[in-house]
Amino acid sequence: MGTTTGDNGNPSPPPLRVLLLEDNPRDAELAAAVLRRSGFAPQLETAATPESFQEQWGKSDFDVVVADYNLASWTAMDALAVIRESGKDVPLIVLTGALGDESAVECIKQGAEDFVLKDRPARLPMAIQRALENKRLREERKRAEAELEHSRQEQLRLRDEFLSHVSHELRSPLASIHQFTTILLDGLAGEIKPEQRDCLEIVLRNSRQLSAMVEDLLTITRVGAGKLTIEPQYTVASNPSGNIVETLRVLKSRAASKNLDLRSDLPSDLPPIWVDPQRTCQILTNLVENAIKFTPEGGSITVRFRRFDEDPNFVLASVADTGCGISRENRQAIFERLFQVASGDESRKGLGLGLYLARSLAICQGGRIWVESELGQGSTFFFTLPVFQLAPLLTPVVTESNLEKRSLWLLTVTFPGVRGSPLDPTEQQALRRLHEVLKHLVRPETDVVLPAMGGSDKGLSIYVLACVDPDGVQPLVNRLRERLSSPEILGQIGGSQPTISFAALDIAPERGAVPWTERVEEVAAHVERLAGNPPTTGG
Amino acid sequence: MDARTILIVDDDKDFLRGLGMRLKSDGYRVVGAADGVTATSVALKEKPDLVLLDLGLPGGGGFMVLERMKALLPLMTTPVIVVSARDPAANSERALQAGALAFLQKPVENEVLLTAIRKALGESP
């Protein structure tokens, strides 16, 4: 609050905007007089009724409210409620002829700044002074807290930026270490002796471990920055050439090098799941690495996938070990960031990020994670993975307005040169690109491009469910064919022309009984049947 | 048939050399460039059958090289595979849209790289 200099050279006091709620004109005049005498330059508005108080309050800004405790139909507490509701921080001072101690305490409790007895009006200026000072302190604290929070956020951002930068910079030298180690191992720089081979294998194993740590670090910074991308795909966990089986193969040999037996149980009749295969493997890797670390030599680790009995919408994955187990108090804490077990004779402790990362990823995929364990009895980690469901993907287009005049068609776009191998990054990228291209070619209000559900030696098919009238099918097919035959797209899918076939969904039209929005499951079943036996090579 | 020529563009000399050794042993002829400007001129002179392209490069980044190649008639159809330490989530889609065949992240396993190269060159895997 600034001060201005008056004519006499003394600083004149800053104006004080006061709203006085008082139905007794004499008391109002008394309060005004006290304020004028006290050195304030009061700009006084007086309200005698609740209505006029509310009107004045809404019209202008005030520094302080002075309110008589008992009006004919109102109390100061009602005025306080009006002030509160407006969201403004303006102190209220209660003015009263007779206030029992208890009501005084109650006023303060409710949020009044102070109270002044009418027979001691001289206290009013002091009360106002203190109220304004308190308000100033409140605002200062709020500002300081905001600044602190801002700088905390800024620090977090800088830390994540730094970690991300470091991780990227670490990748390049790692790439060279990996490159030259494999050059030596493959004998490209001359023959090597068996002992040298052993040494190089160790270098390679460690460089891979370091790469995985860098990857974890990067993932953590993305989780922290809310930038983690999850790309769910139609995934068949038991696919022998899929990510999950491949990851288990690698983990098996890692376990074997510590003389641990890793067994896996992946039934082939599990329903397909809707997860990011890479992220799922990251969860699995972290849990198995953790098991390897805490299981003594000669022990065993069992990875098992099965239907989740408690909720058929999920598959339950578990990693069980015969290790040292986890104490009750640690069972929750182990999922915290940077948690390290105090004991542990392991020479390497790792980053303390593995289980935290596993939990973050499991949650990001729509599942959850927990552990069951007793000290000395081994541990079993569980995490859930959502089962793939077609119906929710169809909901946006299977609507009354879409199907009033049009009918449902299933287009099958087959790419003979693409097998959709989950482990081949070029194929996966081509697949993503094709999906994007198709999505841009259809109308999102009426058509939906379904996720690729695996391929075979004959090629990979992407299905499009389209709501069109019979005359509209061929033009849509032509549009897709033309775009997919461009040299740029053909280059990315190995040069062979895609084929497009289409068929009407053999589904009874609406007869006014059941609305389309309730027939999505039925449509999904038809799509699945038309798409043939659900292919089982995804993931 | 003469050996197919692969141009490796990477400012990390160690990586360039290592990858060169690896590809030569697989029967390819290898030429290299360590910056964006040289990359285009070497490409024009050598007419490689395939380009392996890093993204972070002095003298115009990899994306600029890629765009320039796709605009030059003699290089327009030359397949390009991006091999970079950068985050695929942020860069692979952009690389593919700019005309790259694939985005491989460093460190890349030799088998994965060779499969991608053979596919790009239309060789049987």
C-alpha cells in the first residue's frame, strides 16, 4: 500500500475502504467518527440490511468489513459467509454491544479476524491495523509457498532434463562398446582364444546390463515428467516369436549364469492382451532381475501367466522365487522410488528403480502390481494385464445416427509383404505407419481402423469397420487402394501391393427393439467371425 | 554381382569405423561421412545402394540430410535407415514421414541391423 504526500508535507494516510454493516445509525456514526479520528482515511460505505450489504459487496472492493454481530434478521456470521463465498480474502471485524465470551470465541473460530465491544470503540482502529497486517502476512506466506513450489517444480524439471540428456549421451559410447566387442567376438579382427572369448562375453553382458539401466533411467524420467508413452497392441503372450517369449529366453540364460532355474508357464489358450509389449517386457525383466538378485544359487524362479480368477478382464502374471523373502514392513516400501534393502550381500545394488519402474509401468497399462511374501519363504510378485476387447473400440461408430441410413461393412486390407513380426523393429514401424495412414483415410465418426491382430506367412491384415451405404463402399476401397499403392508406402512395406476385400456384416438391422449402442458386443462377435479365426501371431 | 555400397553417416568416428568393419565383413562396400554437408556430396558421388543415417550431425542435422536426399533426383529412391541414439518415441514417426524406411535406436543388435539392411536392399533374409 503506497502513501501519498499531502499539502502540508506530511504523508497522508492511505485510503481505507471499509464496509460497515450496522442497522443502528448512531452506532454507525460512532464507528465512522472513531475511524476518522484514528489517522485512517476511511472511505466508508454503510449497509443496514443484508440486501444492501450484498449489493455493496458485489459492487466494489473493500480492505476490511466491520459488522454488527446482531442485526434484525442477520448476524455477522452471515456476512462472513457472503465474504467467503466470493473467494476474496477480506478481514471481518465483529462489532457488538454485548457478546458473551463463547460467541466471541465462536466468531473467531468461524473466521472473523477480531471482535470489538461497542462500549470500547477506541479498540477498533487497532483491531483493523492488526487485521490488515495479518492479511499482509497471509499473502506473503502464500506467495512464498507458491515460489517454493515453483522452484521445486523447476528443480524436478531440470533434474529430469539432465537425466534424459545424460542417458542419451551414454547411449553413443555404449553403442561403440557393443559394436567393437561383437567385432572381436565374431573374429572380425582376428581369431581369439577361448579365455579371451570368455572375457569378451563378460564385457558384452555388462554393456547390455548398462544399456538396460540407461533405458530404465530414461523411462523413470518420462514417468516423472508425465511423458511416458504406452502404445497398447493386440498381444498374444505365448507367441513363440513374440516379445514376451523372447524376453523370457534372455532372462532364462541370465538366471542360468547364476545357477538358477527359470521356468515359464505360458498357456497357449490365454486370451490376447491389450498392452505395450515392450513395457510389459520391461516389467517382467525388472521383476525377474530382482528375483535373480535375491535368490541364492541353486534356487528357482517361476514365471506364470494365467487368467485372473478375480476379474476375467485381466490376465495375471506372476514371478515367484525361492529367495530370502520380504519382511512385512518392506512389502509396501519396495515399490517406492530408490528403495534399497538394507541387508543383502549382493555386490551390486542396482539403481533402486526396478520395482518402482515395474509398478509405474503396470499402472500405466491399466493394471496393478503387488507382492506376497514371508521372510525366508521366497516371494511372488503379481501384476495384471488387461485382456484385449474389441467392443470398446467399436462403440464410437456403432451408434443410432450412424446406422439409421447406413450399414456395417468390414474391410480387410492385406499386406502380403508384411508379416508383422513383433521382434522386427522395421516391421513394427511399418505397421504403425500403415495404421496411421489408414486412420487418416477414413472418417473417424463412421469408421474405425482396428488394431493389427497379428500376421502370418501370407501377410498381415488390418481390418476397418465402416458405416457406409452400399454405394459408398467401393469409393472408400478405391481411396484406400490408391493411397496405399503410392511409391513411398510401397517402399516401406517391401514393394508388394496390398489387397483389399470387403463384406457386409451379416447382422439384423435395428427393429426398434434394442438400440445399436447396446448391440456393440454382438457387432464385435460378428467382426471377429468375419475376420476369421483370430490370428495368434501378435505380440 | 559387385558388392552393394552402403553409406554410413555418423559424427561418432568410433561408431562409423566399427559399423564399417562389421558391414565389410558381411560383404558390403562401405563409404562414410561424418557431417551433413559431406553426406550429401558423398551420396551424390558414390550413388550408394543404402544410407545409414545418424540424426545428431554437425552441418545440418540428419533430418536435413534426409529431406535433401529425398529432394534430389539421383538420390530420391535410395533407401535410408536412421540409426540414432535419440528417443524413438519422439523421432521415429517423423523419420518415417520424411521418407526413411526405419528408425533403429543405438545401441542396435547386429542381427536387427543386418535384417533391416537386407530387407532394404531387397536381399533374401
